Amino acid sequence: MVHSFNGFLETWNPNIESLVKAGYRVVAYDLWGRGLSSSPRVDLSLTVFRAQLDAIINHSGASKVYLIGSSFGCVIAADYALHNPGSVEKLVFIGPAGFPSEGDKTSKFLNAPLLGDLLFHYFGKRLLKEKVEAYFFNEQAHWAIEKWEEYAEHPGFTRSALSTLRHSPVLDYTEGWRRQGELGKPILFIWGKQDVSFPYSNAEKAAAFIPHAEIVAIEGAAHWVNIEKPSQVNEAMLSFLSK
């Protein structure tokens, strides 16, 4: 299970038990710069996150895996499958990132020398917290926000976030999504219909890139749909994985 850009391994807590009870061995971890993982002073590119996931899988001793991603974790999982197709059986993408919004100038702004660094140094935690609060549609999961605030105080947190935005395709993974259709792996998309981070309207693009993918839309949920509507997400995942 690969968590989101703003996530941490505990964001999977509402989902792990159902998978374990169904007989699956579940591994969740913190991406570099998140949760309790280190914040290495390297460009946090997709290659770096792929190597981290590869090390986790190798350490687990698994030869075949199902990969479940949330938001940017979907991009990491998709990239891993492209580079290690023989190791991946199925893919579940929950509220996937990497679908660009027209007219979004975020990348250009953050990549501006000095300006992006200053912005994140002084306002990074505030800006990111606003994003996290928008991950919920109805009632915010306060435990998740409080846990995020705790981890946001760790040294290197905002630096890692900025490095990821600059060096990984968080906002635009279009070519990678297109290549998933050519890969042919069984794929399930799960989207909160009220997602404002990477809106459900992107499901049309996903269907065009990957015609064989299954798409499940969940009403009354936003970006962290696996936390907001865990029963429906768990049911959809188990149905897909057991086929």
C-alpha cells in the first residue's frame, strides 16, 4: 500500500484489517520525507520512490504483489509496474494523481528559483494543511489531520514536499497513464465523486488511456475516499482482488 503525497502509512488504517481478514499479507510504509521515514537531501524523483518500493518488496520476500496506491502513491505504483511487470499481478488506484488541470501554473511557480523555496520555507505547512483539509467532503477525519500535523513538524518535511513536486510527476503523469493501457495489467480505479484535488471528471481520461480498467465512483467522498468511505472502498478492492 503506497500512500499519497501528503499521506503517511496510518492513512491506510481503515483498510488494512479488511484485507488481512480476507487472507492478504499487507505491507504499508512511509514514503521518503513523510511519516517516520528519513528526509534525504536528494532530488525526490520517481526513480528514488521506485527504488524505495523495490527495497520494501524485496525485504518482504514477495515475488508477486498487488499494488494499492492513493493519489501520488498511484503514480509510484503505476511506475513500478511499468518497470517490473513480472512482479505485479494487479493494481488499485485510489483518487489517482498525475492528471493535470488546464491552466494550472503550480509547477511553473514552484520551480521558480528561490521563489518556490521561500514560499515553502515560510508558508509550506499552511499551504499543505489546506490541501489536507480539502481531502474530505463531509466530515473531516480529525485523527488523520492531527497525525499529519504531528509529522509535518519533523525536520525536512516541507523540503521533501517541495522536492517531490519539483522532481516527480505528481501533477502530470499523462504519459505514464497512457502506457498503463499498453501494459495490460488488471486495474481498478476508485474515485470520490467530490474529489477537488484530482477530480472524478478525470475518470474519462483514465478510461480513454486504459479501456480495460474498472472504475468505481463513490458518492459523498473526496480525495481521501479510503478514509472517508472505508466500507465501500474495502468492498470494491476485495471484489476486484478476488476475481
